Amino acid sequence: MRAWLLILILFWLNFPTSGPEPLESFKPGEVLMVDRVPLDRSDPTRTRLGALTYLGGIRLRGTQPPFGGFSAMKIDGDRFMLVSDAGNVLRFRMGKDWIPRDVSFGDLSGGPGTGWLKIDRDSESLTWNPATGQYWVGFEQYNAIWRFAADGRFEAHAEPEPMANWAVNGGPESMVRLRSGVFLVISEMSRPRARRDARLALRFLGDPAEAGTPFERWSYVPPEGYDPTDMAELPDGRLLILNRRVTLRDLFTAKLVIVDGRKVRKDAVVRGQEIATFAAPVQHDNFEALAVTREGEDTILWIASDDNQLWFEESLLLKFRLETP
């Protein structure tokens, strides 16, 4: 059974299976349901995982087929926005009681292609500018980056030339806008010819949704056997990168690494310091979304999983405090 699950997962992750599928939108009446989850189901009192302290988490459930598949998110105070790999958008507010309020369901207002097929809205990464509310979405299949206004209106898009040959289903999986205005993008699967252990990456010196924005190439080396799935900037300028692996024995596992942001420059090959591993007995699903916030002096990490809309996976939203690694 586990072997068949692995085959199904690998097929789902590595091939554009959504191509012939029509894009589905939420219909009126969709309901968001949540359940609290422990970090370690075998020890509900456990809170420490590497350099992280677990502050709580929930399992998200819906009632309609489009629900799930969350691959990217942004968090502004108590306002959450989760985007699926079909361009569906879930928004809600949530405080310390873990009860979602002001829940709404929708879709991105634009994206590559005609928008009639799921393949046209394969959104895998998201970053934003807190000063303006604008946000950028990275689309696989087309290796494109689109910019949206704070109210969700489409503003601009580009298919950057250096991303043209990135893997169709392994393109701009990780993206972050730094406070400096520089954008970093990492391919999930595309590798430099001379470094098969690394992933192709770009450093845009401005808005990548504008054609002709200058860029620099660099490479990221994930933990062995893992692929990068998201990235965020920490308050001190370091980068936090989420990495995922799928194997027959463990199915999904993940590792978090911290990278010195000063090392990301033209032609650099960058590695990170591992700070936490998500593997049994702790929660270890298909983690693809990462966000960093602040609560007083604490640096808070939020991690979400893409359930691929498969029955044996879950849509998890987990909260941690970063301890000094």
C-alpha cells in the first residue's frame, strides 16, 4: 500500500497531471472547519523541535472539491491568505483562540493562459510588500511571476528569460521579496549542469513582474535528497528555507535551514544550517508554504501543507517560535 502511495505522490509532484482538468472555483456555501493538532501525536505535551518551539496548529477542512492544495501564503497580523496550486484563495482572520473569522473563498484575479484549466493557475509561491499590500505569485508550468494589488487586482506579469528553461513542474517554487526590494527565486527541481546537488536560483534587483528587470544567477544546495519549497526573510536578514522530501519509508518529511543572506550574490553557491526536521513522530506532511511574522520580540514561523487534494494528506497550518539557533 505504501509503495502505491509513493508512486501516486511522485506522479502528482513531478508531472503536470492537472493539465486536462478544468479549473474549479468555490461555490456559495463553502465552509471552513478546523481541528487543533499536536506537534507529536504520540506525545501531545511535546513542544520543542530543533530550534523551534511549537505554539499550536490546526487542520483545515472544507466541503467542496476545490478546497486544499495550499502551496503559498501571506500573513498580516491576524489576517491570513492561503493560495492553492489551482489559484483558489482562502482568506480569514484568526487570533489566539484559533477560531477563523471573516472567512472568504475566491480565486486569483489573473494568471497565465486562459484560466480555463488548472494548469493555468499552478501557483506555487507568494511574497508581498507590507508597505503597499501588493503581492507577487510564482506560477509553475509557465515559469511566470504575476503582481497583484492589495485588493487583488492584477497589475503586471512577466516570464523572466532566465526562468524559461526551468522544469515545467519544478519552477519558481520558492520566492521572497526582501526588505531591500530585491527578490530571490529558487527553482524546485532545475539544477546547474556543474552542480547536480544544487538548484538554480535568481536574484532580481527589482520587480520580477516587470519585463527587463536586471537579475543575477546563484545556486542553492538543499539538504541531500530534499527540494526547496518556500523561503522567507528573518528580521536579522537571514533567510529561512523550507525543504521537502518524499520516500517510500517516510513518505513526506521536511527540513528547515537558515542561510546567511549576505552570501546570496552573483554566481554564489549557498548552503544553509539545518535547524529542524519534520519526520515521525512529529507532524510531517507535504509542507510547501512558509511565512515569518513578529509578536513582540519573538520571531514567529508559520508552516502550511499542500494536501494535493488526496485523502491520505492533510492541510495543516502550524505555528512556531524561533529560538536562537
